[in-house]
Amino acid sequence: MWGRRRSSLGRVIFLLLLLGAVMYGAKFYMDSLDKVTQHKVKKVEEQEVRGQEPGQRSGQDQVLEERKKELEPQVEKPQVDIPAGPPPCGIQPPCGKDQFAFAIRSGQAQRVGPRICFDGKDLMSDDTHNVGRGMNIVVVDGHSKEVYAVDIFDLYDHDDAELIRFLQSTKDGQLVLVASYDDAAYKLTEESRDLLTALGSRHIQDLRFRDSWVFLGYKGTHGPPPKEEVHHHVEGEDEWPQQAEVRGCALLPTGTVAPDSCAEFSPRCDAGSPVYLFAGDKSKDHWPEICVNGQYMIKAGKVGWRGLNVVVVDGKTFHVTLAKNYDTYELGSSELEDLLWKLDENSLVLVATYDEASRRLSSYARNLLTELGSSKVKELGYRDSWVFVGQKGIVGASVYEKHEKGGGYFGGSVEIRACLSEKLTGVKRQNTQNAARKAFCVTYNQGGEYGDFCAEERQGEPLSPAPLGEQQDLKDNPVFSTPIVVIARTALNLVQQTLESLRLQPGLNPRMVQVMTDGTFDEPQKLAELYGCQPQGLQPTTKYVYQMHHAMARVFEVFKDVKYAIFLDEGFRATPGFLRYFAKTLSLLDDDDSIFSVSAWNPNGFEGISQDASLLYRTEDFPATGWVVRRSVWETEIRGKEKECCMVFPWHGWFSGNLKGREVIVPDVSRVEYIVKEALFEDDTFRQHYFPGRASNSNPQQDVAGLKRLTRDVYEEEVRRVLSSSTPVQPSHMSSCLTQQKRISGLDGKGKVYTVYFEQESPTDRRALLRLVACFGLFRMDQDVRGLHKNMLRFLYQGNQFLLVGSQSPYYAQKPAGQADVRIDPGLAS
């Protein structure tokens, strides 16, 4: 024991001696350096005084002084290196005192998470364990630099409702930092895109599936300029784009009046929110101006330009959700029409013209603006000045509207200063042009059945049909000489809505609209005449289907030379693009005898499923509900045989579902819309399952694609081609859907084609298919499935095309080896 202690003590003594020797050597070395340095300094001093009188300096004084200074610091001011910390957010050199450092990087594929660094702190990253698929967002107070919120929004599995509420809750003066991960665009709607645009984003409107995107924005108008980068995902090339990144120094918000402030023009509001609108004389270089809450949304160099300049404001929060220019002189108004059609009743719309705004502003757009409360837009002419504030659902005319005629010169200056509340209050419209409408409403609106149509301030409005306008490519199209039959039974207020929807179709000839009334009563006939349509009184009947038979007989009797007629059932209205859809598809009836009819209704066209308004299908069903009847079919297969073929509502399928090998063309996105009304038809239970929750087209100029691919033989080749390039889905992937009736999810990609094969014991066996359609939210009721083509069902879901192929289908032969079927027995899903 003692020996071990003595050995340890010896080692300690040895180490102490060694340390002392090292320290002594270091001191000796430093002293030797010091002596050398002192010797050099002394030598310099001797040179200073040699041969000089006191107070005298030689010409070499400055040189000697500088040499002394070079030598002295080596002795008196030794330098010590202190390791520096990492620069904030990796920005070097550091940012100034009125700036903040930032670094925002998107995720990479599904492996590397995004990073959001602000003022030297990583607020979101893989290291902080708080990132996820979708949009990763940090909100910071721009003045105090306090973190207001950190959140993730999964936009692949969930809709963007929470994101919209989050963005609407941001306050003026807040910075918004965003980084995408995996996919941030799949369920991004126009509303959320517009909210991000209002924060300064230039790329969010074009953000697509799996794009890499980062963004630094600001709520308000005197913050730092937005920073943004996007790398687009290219289908068919690299699966993932490269990471997007922005980094650097940005100025902190000043809190002072910035160039975008228009407080001097805005009214002082004790209640409501201030707005200022200006339109004026271009020759004096007066650009349009729209100011909200003291900040410019439209002005010179900021959005405003020729045409209509539009700002949309949420009436509840008074946040600006959109600021955009629509060039209605050169480019037309279809994009504007789409915006106005989709507005909700909370939205306030502010409009100011610049230069010329009337040339390609369609009648349909003017009608939509009239519905927002404008009483001047229908008079808007060449180079007129016009400012306007309106709201969907307003009763009467908006009090916020001014108009100056331009003519050959530019209109004079007009402006509005106002304090706006959540809901606009309209005033009685000064319009007495339509005495017949007034008389109709006085006589037939005793109980208020006609609602807004007979509102006192609207009774004087004319009901002129929309001109062809921008759709000159349809000039002389046979659709304008094709009769359109509207079935008018008992719900005449709904018939009025149907006629109004037809009136707004560009190029409509109202005399071709035949309103088939049940009997010869005055009210439906006068309603038809108000719209310039032709009333046809039929023999009174006890059932809707009998009235349909009589209407067919009458239309082909009145129009002896037409080859077909379009039928629009009671309780439905035509959506924008209805007439254009038939203008493009009627030729299919001439090209292919295997096409029984063309319908404007997709039986599986629910919200979230119908996504491609240009896409058409062939189906063995007869969906009716906005459809074409051939004269030849009427004459040879219906007339005199109604009791055998056609005694149910058309949408239940005439001919017992047997179209003798022929098929019907249907769109992916419907061109008709159901007007909700309980107990309108005897089959109310079916109606409640079949009609609600539908998607419909809103673009008046929407075209269809691939018409030549819809003829019988070419369509067969097309289906087989699509199948050959598709990806089969194993039933095991769908187990939770098949056993628990949950919607299918988790399939990779967007724009892909997937195939599911299912078992059948006979061509009419739908048991496995009924389970499958529930996985996708398609129509099913009892044993009823719609949209089949040769025991194959084709549709879009979550951005991908799906084909459900039965074992009795001729396409089943293309099933890959080893691919399992969805079985009839629920216990055998694979």
C-alpha cells in the first residue's frame, strides 16, 4: 500500500518540476525578446539627440517617431485573440442596428426539414423538432421582434381553412416568414393564395404540387420589401426540386409614415374603416388610387394600370384579401367574372378605372357588378372615369359610386372618401325602364316568392340578353339556332332563376328558349315574355314526366327542321359556360352515331372530385339534367313508347339503363347547378343524396379538350393507353377504406393515373364496386352507381386520375400479373 502511495507522490513531484522548467524557459524567452526590443528603442533615441541642440528636430524626426511606434506596441500592447460567436443566422458581416438577420430555407424532399431563422435564433428547424409537411410559418412583431406565432399547416391531408383563419388573424406591423416542406400547394385555395399575395408574395398564385418555396412578407405597407424564392417541381424529371432559400439583412419597420401612406386623403372615422378611391384624367398623369385603412393598395407603380383596378376587403376583419388589375381594354373580363362569381357576402369590392376600361368588359361582368350594387357600370363607355364600392347581397344601389363620361377624351376626376361598415346599405335604384317587370311583380309577388327579382329598387332594370362579346369564335355556331326547352311546372320562382342564368349566356337568342308550362296560365307565360322567351302552354298533367313527354312533342313540332333540342329541367340553372359547352360538343352527335346524348351534368361531380373543366367522359348512364335529345331518338324510340321507356324522372335513367350500346358524353365539371328546394319532386329522398355538394363551372370561356378522342373507337384506344401507363393499387393499401369506410389517402404524387381492379361474378354485379366508390366519395345509393363505361369507372381524385376496373370489363385483360382484386367478400380485401 505504502509503496503505491510513494510511487504516486514521486510522479506528482516530477510533474511539478517539469511545469516549473517550462515556465522558466518561457520567461527567459520573453525576457530575451524584451531586451532586444529595448536595445532597438534605445538606439533610436540615441540617433534622435546625436549632434542636435536642445529643442531642435532633424528632417528624420517623423521617420524615427514612426519607427518607435512600430516597435513599442510589441512590448506594451500584446494582442489577445478571443474566439467570436457564430454570426446571426449565418449572415456575415453582421446586420446593422436598424436591421434584422434572417435565413429561410425550404425542406428537401421528405428527408431534410425546413429552417426559419430570425434575428440569430432558429425558430423552426429539424434541430428544434417543430417542422412538418406543408407550410411552416413564423409570425414576428416587426417592432419588438417578439415571436407572435409558430405553426405548421398540412395542405396535403387537410384543407386550408385553418391557414386562412391564421393569415386573417395577422396584424399590421407583423413579419410573416414561410418555408415549404414536402408539399405546400395541393389544397391551397384561391382565398389563401390571395391572403399571401396581400402580404407581398409574387409567386404564391403559381405555386404547384411539391414546389420548393420560401417567403418573407409583412402585414402593412411600411415594412421591409418582401423576399421570396421558388423552385418548381417538374413532372417526369427529378422527383423533388432543389431547396429554395432567402437570407440576408432586412430593415426593421420604421413605424413612420411611408410612401404608401394615404392618411392625408383618408377620412377620420368614428365608426367603420376608412377608404379612399380615385380615378381621373390620364392626360394629367393621374393614376388610379385605392386606399384602405390609410395605406395604398392601388397607386402608381403598385398594381394599378389600364382597365379595372380591384381591391377585395373582408368586411368582418377589414383585411385586404386581393389587390389586382384587370385589363378590360385588351385582355377581356373572364378572370374578373370568375372572381365576382365566387365572392362571398362578407366581401367588399372597391373598383377604380384607369385609361380605358369598357372595350372588353362583357355584359356578364357588367351584370355581376350590377348585382354588387352598381347603377352606373352598364353605362360605362369609352375612357369613362368610374369609382365604385359594392358588396354581394346588397339590396338596392350602392351609395358609393361616381361616374364621369369620357368619350373621345378622358373622363374627369372622380373620388370617394368613405367610412365603411361590415354590411353596405343600398338605396332605391333610379331606373324606370322596365314597366312590364314592375307590373309583373305587382301582380304576382304578393307573398314575396320572387325575392330579389321583384325588390322595388330592381323592378326597373332591363332583362336584355348578354351579347356574344368576347366569344366571337362561336359566331354562327349551330347552338344559337338550337331550341332550349325549360320545363316550368309549379315552382315559378325557380324558373325565373333558370331564365336569368340563360339570359347571362353570351350570344343567347331568347326566342329559341321555349318555356313549357303546365297549362295555359298567365303567370308563367308573362314571366317567359319578360325575358323575351317563347311560352308554350301544354296540356295540364298530374306528373312531371308527362309534361316532359309533351314538351318533346311540342318542340319538335314547332321547330320542324332542327336535329336536336337542349332540355333544362325545373330546379336547375345554367352556370357560366353552359351554352359554350354545347356549342363545342353538339358536333359529336353528327360525327358518331354511338353517342346517344350530351349532358351538362356529371353524376359523380362532387366538390373535391370534379377538378378538370376541360375533361369529358363517355358513360353508359343517362344523367339528363341539362341534356340534348336527338330528333331521331324522339321519333323512333320515345314517341308512342313513353310508357315502356320513359316513365321515371330523367335523372333516374330512361330506357331502363339500356341505351343499346350507345353512350352519353358528360363533363368532369358540371355546367348546370341545382337550386336547392325541399320537396320539389316526388323523389325527394333520392334528390337529397344525388344533387347537393356539387362542383360547377364558373368560367364563361371554359373550353373542352380532346373532342376527337371521344368517338367510339378512338376513346377505346385512349382508355387502353391510359391503363397501360397507370399504377395499380393493391387492395392492402385500401384496407382502412374498405373495412372502415374511410376516404383513401396517402397515394404519392399529383397528375398520376392509378388503377384499382375489383371482383365481379356477373356484368351487373356491383357489390365490390359499391364499397370502392365509398372510398372516394362518389355517388352511391342502394345498388345505384353512376358513370360506368364497360364496367370501368373513371374520375379524378386529389389531383390524380383513377380507373376502377371490374373483372367483367374488357379492360381487365390489362391487369398486371400478381395484381390482386378488391373482393366481393368484405373480409377478403386482398
